[in-house]
Amino acid sequence: MAPSKDSSSVLNFALIGCGRISEKHLTALTSGKLPAKLIAVADIDESKAKAKGEKYGVPHYRDYHEMLDAHPEVDVISVLTPSGYHVDHVVDLARYGKNILVEKPMALRVEHCDAMIEACRKNGCRLFVVKQNRFNPAVVAARKALEDSRFGKMVMATVCVRWRRDQAYYDQAAWRGTWALDGGVLSQQATHHLDLMQWFMGPVETVQCQAATRLMNIEAEDTAAAILKFKSGALGIFEATVATRPKDMCGTMSLLGEGGSVVVGGIAVNEIAHWEFEKKRPEDADMRKTHSQQVASVYGNGHEPYIATVIDAIRNNRPGLVEGAEGKKSIEILTALYESAALGGAPVVPGQPITHARIGLRQ
Ligand SMILES: NC(=O)c1ccc[n+]([C@@H]2O[C@H](COP(=O)([O-])OP(=O)(O)OC[C@H]3O[C@@H](n4cnc5c(N)ncnc54)[C@H](O)[C@@H]3O)[C@@H](O)[C@H]2O)c1
């Protein structure tokens, strides 16, 4: 069983995977702002484990079993390994009975999400999925407007992810851009925006998607365009590419309803670019100023507030904002997009078995 904690305890974290995204977790956990303690780190690439262990003054391990056997005091295991391995690692780790936090995308196939959820349920673990953009002040404000019913009947949502990744990014690790372990822009970069779109617009009835590999030398797509029909009857347009040149241009989501319109803009859904409602409120005038945030990269600033809510959910036994079942929702849509693209743009219903898409398939 995952350790239960009282509402004032400091939670002990161990990290698995010391690659690119680990720095966001490590800085958040050691910032002194969270009731968290970093206990140890592991990476099969010992030089990476050593570098992070030394930088943050904690023991490092090559084998995560060895790390967890040596540190029974760990309360939360953060899984920051390549996406296609999340299922193997979470299912394997569940036997330790700890809380598990896994990076996005939760997994690459719906059946993998189910296996992770089931392994955690059986072992009494809580499974949290990183969705840091839900914590951007601009997104929080838009969500509050939705919960206050300010949009009324939703008409349409449009996501536009125009980011730059170059070949060097893909060449730095063998898993990147492969069908087995990563996928393309839809599963790796725009998975955040898929999650946001479904969080705001609700369940999806059908998707139609076209995907292309225009500039990158990778197996999966670098560019995709899709139309979504939500069960509410509203429509969605989803456009994503990592082939934007010469640099990152935008990561935005527009929300149009009968009561008003909001565009969450910037490069990482980090700014209020447009905010206008039929029924005005005094705070509307300053929304751009009060709810926009500077970001250093497209990863944004959301990891620390996200981890804070995980700690709060564990300490106070509250539901987390994104636990396994919620994390699975965007994977159902993601795999339906891949299925549709594999079928040349045919309509696909999320949640139906995927038979043509190769994402997440390994020998
Ligand atoms: N939330 C975000 O904005 C965000 C941003 C980037 C990446 N990610 C996600 O984080 C995950 C990791 O991405 P990354 O860019 O850091 O990749 P990376 O390749 O830089 O790092 C992954 C690390 O995992 C290690 N690893 C692999 N198998 C292992 C094992 N069995 N035990 C221990 N370590 C192991 C690798 O050696 C590597 O160092 C991916 O799922 C990715 O989608 C999330």
C-alpha cells in the first residue's frame, strides 16, 4: 500500500530517468518551496545518474530496484523514462506499493494505460500523470470561466502548436520519433494540448486526422492536422507541428462559446491573448496582465505547482487533478488520431480498438 501521510509530513521522492525533463522535477523538489525531499536518483546511463546525484547531493543508482531496496523511506517514485517504457516501469514499480508520478504521455496505447491503472489498483498505489500546463495561470483562469459557466454553450476549440525541433533533438536519443517508444508531434509535444482540449471541451465523438513527416528524419509524424467532433456537438481543430522554422512560434488554444471567447496564447499556453465575454466582470479588463506568465521554454513553469498538488492529494487524501483514469482520456483521443491518420483521415471513435496505428507497438 502506498504510504499514507499526515497533512504536515514531508514526502520523500526518488527519480527514475535523469534526462532532459528531470531538471524540471529536480529543481521543483529541491526549491525549498514544496514539502518534499529528494532521496535518490536512478538512470541506466550511469553518467547521467551520477551527474544529477552529485549536483543535488543525493545517492545515485544505475538500477532502480537497487535504489528502492536501499531506500524504503521513499513515498513517491517519479518515472521520467522514455514514453514507450512507462507501461513496463509503472507496472514493475507498482509492487513496491509507493505512490507513482509518471511523465506525460501516460503511455502510448490505451491498453497500456489500463495495465498501469490495474497494477497500481492491485498494489494500493496512487498513479499521478504530469499535466503541468493545467497549472498555468492563463489556463487556470480560462478553466475558472468555464466552471463559472461564462462560456455557455461551447461552439469550437482550436489548438495550434507550432514549435521547432531540429534533427539534433531526435538524434540525441534512439527512442525519439520511433513508433515503438515515442511517436511524433501528437504524442510527444501536443499531448499537452490534447489533454487541455478534452479537459475544456469534454468527451470526443469522432476524430479525423492527417499526418505527415515533412522535415524530420524520423519514423513518426512531425506535422498533423485534425478535426474533432465533441459529444456536446461542438467542433475542434487541432494543428500541431515541430517543423516550424526558424523558431518556436506558438502553443495556443482558442475557446469559443455563446457567452464569450478566450485565447490562451504564448509559446506554451502561458498568456491570455484574448479575453472577452458578453457579460463583463470588473476583473476582465486586467486578465492579460494578471494571468500571463513569462516562460523560459515550451516546458513552461507548471511542474512545481503540479507536484505541489500531488503532494497535497497524498497528504490530505484528496483526489488528484490528473490520476490514471484522467490521464487515459487524452491517450484514447491520441490513439484515435493515429488510427485515423493510418486510415488516411477516416473518422475514428476514441475508445474503439486500434488496429492500424503503429504507435506503442514493440516486438
Ligand atoms: N512534461 C513535459 O513538458 C515533458 C517535457 C519533455 C519530456 N517529457 C516526458 O518525459 C519523459 C522523458 O523524456 P526526456 O526528454 O527526459 O528523455 P531523455 O531521453 O532525455 O531521458 C530519459 C532517461 O531515461 C533513462 N532510462 C531509460 N530506461 C531506464 C531505466 N530502465 N531505468 C532508469 N533510467 C532509464 C535514459 O537513460 C534517459 O537518461 C518522456 O515520457 C517525455 O515525453 C515531458
